[in-house]
Amino acid sequence: MVTKNDSTLLELMEIGLIRKKILRKIISFHDICNLAKTCSQMNFIIQHEKIKRSFMCYEDKQIVEIKINENFQSDLGIPELEDIEFEKYNNSFQRINDLKLFHGEAICLKSCIIFYIHDVVEDFDKKERLLFVKRLVEELNFNSEIRKSTKILNFNIDSFDNHDIILHSLCYINHSNIRRIEVPDTIFTGDKSKYDKLKCNIFENLPKFHELVIYATPSVDTCRRLVENKSIIEKVLKELSKKKNATLILGNLYHYYNKIISFADIFIEITRKYKIRIKCSVNFNCNRLFNRSCRNCSNEVCIFYPIKELVTSLKFESENFDKLFNVMKNWQYFTNLELLELSVSNIDINKCFEKVNVSNCSLLLKECTKLRKIKLNLNISYNESDESKIQTVHNNLEFLIQLMPNTIQTLELINIADLTNNLSNLINKYMQNIKILIMDHVSFKDSDCLISFKNLECFILNENCIVQIPKNIKLFGIGHRNSKINNNSEIINIYTKKYSKCLKSMNDQYIFFNEIKYWDMYKNLIHDILI
């Protein structure tokens, strides 16, 4: 029974000293966020409270080596389960235990568990194959408390001929939050008999799963084996089709694979049958991979043209203008493009286009109305005093920006010196809907050049430098991708006064924001772009 002398938590939270002591006991922003969501008054109280916590970003990577026990005698025949050892590397379990004891916010890179299986066992008793798979799943330790919120599983395997064990393992994984699974195409290339006992309901213990990524290695032999095992692929994709918003992504489609379209066609036919959405991630990059010229680079018609409507992600990296020009002539046909990554080194794009006498109007991406994210790496070798090289980078940025549609929401800029108001105004003119801006190895000539971005909500900066942060920026981060930050306490104090919530890592990375009730949303965003 509540008496007049009893105080509610809300009343206690209104008392400054008590409020600070209560919040000090809550170590994670996730829990503080949940407290703020209990009622609008509680959110108002916490909203204006200065709170600082530690955070740790980490890569959840686990390596398991499968090998035969040293005491096994090879003359006894094929090894049984008791003859096989599972040896763990990379201190994965120790790292998980350290995270459990960490007093702060733990942020898993890309919200992904990476499993690397090194299998040196040529073969083992077929009767014990499923027992072996179940043991492997136990060793992978999916149900650790720290992994409960993970959304992506990534599998890699180095094996003689046991790639199918990944597919069998998926049948026994139980996880409530996994949405995406990434696997190599070799999981379908084993001997057909190894799939005989593959369960029908492969994904039944993964209620939120709906996105399967298959990384391509389409050699002639791989394509032949995929065709032979087409019924296995169909069985898996049929199970995928039962999921809401079922999507298949074919990744690592490099343009120099001559069998790339034949590879894609195997999966396209099945996805159409079961009404699964299919996406293709293509990559134009043959730098340092060939001592001779790449035949597919010189083709007038892009090798991906037959699947142009399926291409949603395009990556390009080169120091060669002819290759860049070849891609730019064709990218307008990828009308369903969602992500574009360009890495252009030591090229003066304007001068090169003047020589070929081509108008940039023919290269516009205006028809790519689904394009939401672009990444531009404009690296040119120069020293800080080389203004002509810096101007070339600026000219390259101007040229590329004017080709983009106004649908861009996320922009990442890399290797751009002395960013000016004129450049930022131009970016905002052609990309007025940018909400997320990421800068890596970018310096500022004008410290107020972000003011023009009226719709910007999130800004992540590599360097710790003074830059004016507009009021509309809700989430501000300093330092990502293991950048070495020059920590300046005066600069940090400026940002600390502007934002009521602050997270600091051991590597002097910072995250600033005000709205505590949106922390879970901010954390999901940080998974992909911080570190």
C-alpha cells in the first residue's frame, strides 16, 4: 500500500543529487533509454541530464580449426567424431567474457558474427555427420549473452571438401534476432550425397531471418557443380521464400569473371519461381590482378548489362581513366542502384573528359532514383603545399557530385583536403536530402561549411578538428575505422557543452547526442559507420 511517505521513482528522479546517483548505477545507454521511454516526464528529466559513459567497439570474429586428434592412427580407417578436435583461436571466448565485465556500452562492428572454419579433415564417418554438425554449432557458441542482439552471421570456410557443413549447421542455429546470413557459394558444391540428410525447415529457428547473401567464386568448375546441385539450391531458396521480404543477394560479382552471368542465371531462375527478391553487388576492380589487360574492361557493352535491373550495389576502384569512363558510360542503366562506391586515384577527371569530348549530361545518374548511398574516395598523391593537386581533387568532386540524383541520403567522403563553403554548397545543391555525412581524412578550409546541410542529422568525422556543428545534427561522432585521433581537450569541451550525452572509447573516439530515447536507433546506425 502506498502511503504519503512513499516516493515514486519519478519523484526521486526530480531530485538532482538522487537522480545523478541513480543514473550512475545504470551503466549502459540502452538501459537509460528504456527508463526514459517509461513516460514523457521521465524522458524530459533524463533529456536534460549530462551523462557520460564509456563505449567499446569490437569485431566479433571466431576462428575454429577442425583437425584429427594426434593419437588417431590413420591405418584404422576414416576418423569418427571422438577422433576429431575443435580448436579455438583468436581469443574469442576471452573477448566475450571481457565484454560481459565491461562497464559501458559495447558496440559490435556491423552487428555481425564472423565465423571462420578451418577444416583440415579430409573426411569422417558419414554416419556421424549430423552429430559432427551439432558439435560444431555448440563450439560456435551462438547463445552467448553478448551475441543475443547480433543481426548478421558471416561464414567463411577453408576445407578439403566439407563446405556443406555450413548449410547443415544453419539447420541447428537458434537465434531470435539474426536477419541476414552471408555464405560462400561453395556450400552448394559438395558431393550430392552429403546433402541427403539436409533438414527441410532449414531456417525455422531464425524467426527474423529474411536475407541470404551468397558470395560468388564463379569458376568453370564452380558453375558446373552448382548446376549439378541445382536441386539443393532450390531446396534452400524454397525455405527462404517462406520468410517475409525474402531477399537473395549475390555478392562479389567481379567484372573479370567470364562466367558471371551464367553464375547469376542459376539463381535468377529459382528466385523467379519462388518470388524471391534478388539483388546483385557488382565490383569493377582489376588493379594489380592482371599482368595483361582485362578483356571485359575493353568491351563496349558492360558485362553486367544482361542483369542490369538486378544490380543494387556498384563498386569501382582504379587509377585508369579508360576503366572509369567505361563504367560511367554504363552505370545509368543500373536503374535499381542503391549503393555506389567510387575510388579514383591520381586521375584528373575533367582533363580526361575534355580529351574524349564527351558531355557529362550523358553520364547522369538521374534515372537511378533508388540510389541512397555513395562513397567517394578521391586519392591523389600530394603534399600539403601542393595547391594544384588539391584543386584537382576539388574539381573531381565537383564533377562527380553534379552527376548524382537528389535521392542521396548518405554521403561518405575520403581523402579530400581543404573543404570549402563553395564545395559544401554544391554538394547540398545536388544532394539536398543528405541525412548522414561521413568524412575520413578530410580537412576544412572553412570551419562553417556544414551550415548549408539543412537536412543533415548525423555527422561522423575522422579528424579531431574544430568545425561548426549545425543545430540540426542529432548525432555527432569523432573517429572511425581505427583512425588515430589527435585528442584536443578544448575541442572536445566545445562539443560536450553542445550535447548532453557523451560516449568515449579507450581510443579517444567520441559519440555525442541529446535525444536519449533514440539511442537504440543511433546505435544501429553506428554499427555500420563507426570504427
